[in-house]
Amino acid sequence: MKKTVKFVLAVSVLTAAVSGCGQKTAPVEGNGKYTYSMTMYQTGTVNPDAVQLKAVEDKYNINLDVWNVEWQKYEEILNLKLAGGEVPDIIYIKSAAAAQKYVDQGVVAPIPMETLEEKAPNVLKRLEEDAPDILKYYYINGELYSLPSFSVGAGATGIPMVWRGDWLKNVGIDKTPETLDEYEEAFYKFTNEDPDGNGKKDTYGLSRSGMLAVFAAYGYVPTMGQTGTPQGYWMERDGKLVYSSVQPEMKEALARLHKWYKDGVLDPEFITGENKGGYWAISHQFVNGIIGFTTHGMSYHWEPKAYVDSDASTSGQDRYELEKLNPEAADSLEISGIPPYLSKETQKTYPKQEYVRGERWMFSKALVEDEEKFSRLLEIYNDIYASKENFDYVNTGERGVVWDYEDAVSTNGKTYKRTVYLGDWKNEEYRNKNKFGFNLFTPSFPDAGRIETPRDDWAVPKGFDEQYMPNNRLYISLPSENMYSAELNKIEEESYIDIITGAKPVDYFDKFVEKWRSSGGATLEKEAEEWYEEVNK
């Protein structure tokens, strides 16, 4: 890992809600143990007496005070605690904007690179293996303030192109569409040729999530082309960052979508999206047989169950919901990664998956200023990342006690090493009460060898290892973002919908771009360009 040169990033300057607040630091216990208070990503409450939590504490002779913060209100609750002077030692950060805010408030402190190199070289090694130079994106005001949180994950994943294979067959299409013109032909047939055979004209080609295929074919992904939590997408062109939604190619894409809307091919309910509540990744419009194509969710949401003895509920959430309603339709699904045609410059435009995220870890000012205590924490992280065995121990428990591998036959006919729980850990209630994980990020551990999974054999042939998926290349909160983003998002959403539905002519796109830039967009473009130039020096 190269020594990092300090540089100034263009970052958000937010009004500090907590200015010079007193920080409550965890004490050093009389028995020599350090106590580290912390927040973390949680899908449920962490039991303070959890077996796995105690195992981590015993291994490193520390105490961990885990704050159970309701995830849906995480930032709101955390901000209230900070305002009251309660500052955890280890802080999980959900967004770049929050990271900037805590720097401005003086709640957190920069991480001395010299200390990191001395005390946690294994952390730096694992980052270099999976995401070289990633730390440059976590500098604020020229100093390293956080460490990244990401997961390399098991098996290839990506954005899926999902077709109702039975519908394709029913309208006389004998291969999965590969070009945008072939997509268009299928969409019209889905709308006009009764693909579900019910004698009614009640089906459509696509809805909102499927627009990704259209926009991406023209080289960009605007906010409307996304699912999950939509955001503005900044993409690299000729060494500069540009904002996707205002590029001239989007006018061409909107013209095509308007034609489809006028011809009744685009779901008229596209404005409200494909998910109608519950788990975000489920496309109810697709599952309920209203549309025959979607890109909603991620590839693993559409996977079949992995093993022949697995319950059907272990399938991807979308496939499982479809199986319950129409097993034949689920069996017919045609699924692939984003094909190269969707990118005019292929991997130059859509690089393979990157691990820079808004999520990150920051450390309180009180902790960092306590050199011995902070150094001890870094030494613990260093040990965790020394080997996959160590990492597994503190995150999934001791092999042979909590879990082990067994041979299992997959639905594809091959035998794999499957992870299974042992003893009391087989009981889900027991696991939920006693599980705990302690890490910064989940690396690949290439030196340990990789356990192949059914996901690999399902996903790789479909192209998900290629990752022709655009990544938002802006990894910070811009200085003026808070000031302008709400209004700019409203302008963009309304303009795109008006053009697609015909409330405004296609040529209105030019006025939209002008309005977007004059309403603060030009300022954000300048700030994004300056940041990208600086960070890539």
C-alpha cells in the first residue's frame, strides 16, 4: 500500500448541529480491559450476552458495548445521542453526507496513516487486494477520516435482465432479445398478442425498473433508471464527471419511451414503480403478470433455490413470490446480466463492480486521541484480517462448534461444500439470540482459496461476473448538494415523467437541462469536476 499523500477534497460543509459538544469516553476497566462502545449495521437487536459477542470479547480481552439503534431511524437516533454528548467509539456511517457532518461537528477524528500502517497492515493488505487505492475516496479536508465498509460477497452478482420466457414463446420469439430493437419488438408483442392467453388486453412490455435497459442503451443511467434508493448518477466521460440525467443521449431515450407510452406498451402505472410495498426488491408488476420484462432488484433476488433439499423459500425473493403464484412462469424465466450492447463503450463506460460506498466506519475524537486504546483496536482489526480463519471466527463462530462444511447436491446436479450450523446453532431462535460479527469489511481472502457455490455456476454463465453495470463515480457529498439537491431532484422527476407521458414535448428536454443547471445543477457539476480532478491526481 502506497503512503497516502494529503490532498484537499471538495466536500460538503454543513451546519454543525453539535458544536464543541462534550464527549463521553468509555473507561479503561481496572482489570486492564478496554471497553469499546459502538454502533453497527443491524437487522435485529444484538443481545449483550450473545455467545458470539462473548467469544470476540474473550479472544481479544476487551468489552464491547453495542448500541442497539433502530435501523430505520438510525441517523435520527444517533444524531440525538451525539447532541446529548453521547459519542460511541466506533461509529457506523450510512452516507457520505453524514460523514461530512460529523467531521464538521468535531465528533470524529482523522486516522493517522502512520498508525494505521504500523498497527493494521493486514487491513491495508486486504483493501489493496480487493480495492486498490480505495482509501483516497475516504479523505475529507485532506485527511483520512474513515475506513470503508463493503462486502466482496459470494458469487457474481449484478443487475438482472429478466424475461417471462413463456411469454416470449407464446408470442413467437424463440430467443432472448439482445438488442434494443429486439427488446422493442418483444414489448409490443407482449402488449398486443395476449402473451398470458387470458383473452384480455391487460399486459404490458415493461414498467419503471425496465427503463434501465433503455437508458443504459444510450450510455447513461438517470435517476429514473434505478431501483432501491434512487440517486443522481455521475459517470466518467473523457476523464471528467458528468451528470447522467442531463446528457443529450437521454433525450433520445425519452423519445423512445414516450412512443412506447403513447402506444400503450409502457405500463401506465410506471410512475409509482414496480414495488407496491414490503421488501423493496420484489417487482409486483412482474410477479403479478402485468409486465413481461424487468430489471428490478439484484440477480440473487431471482436465483432458484441452491440445493435439492432446500425449502423453496430459500430461492431469491422475486422468484419465490412468482413460484407461489405461477410455478410454470418461474421455471420459464430467462435471466441474464446487462449485455454489452447496453454500453457503447462496454467496460470503459460500465466498469466492473467497485466497492466504494457511502457506508463507512469512523472513530470518535476521544478514542483516536487515546493513543493506546486506539492502537489496541487497530491491532485487533489487524489480527482479524490476518487470515480467513480469524475472520470467520469473529463473524460466524468457531468451525466445528458453531458451523462446518458438508457435501450437498445442488439443483444443478453438482455437489458443493455447503455451510451448515451445528448443535444449538441449528435453531434459528438460538442463532438470532447469540450471533454477532465484528469487522470493517468482508474481503475475498485470495490466499485462503475460494469455496465454490451454486451461485457461481448460476450467475457466471449469465454474465453477472462481467458487471456491465454503471457505478456512480461520485463518492462524496458535494459542498452545495444539501442546498440544491431536493429542488433538482423534483425538477428532474417531473420533467422526465412529463416527457414520457406527453404532458411536455420531447424538445422540452432542452429546457429541462437549462432549468436544472440554472437551479444549482451547474454548481454541482463544477464541484464534482473539481473533486474528481483532485482525487485522481
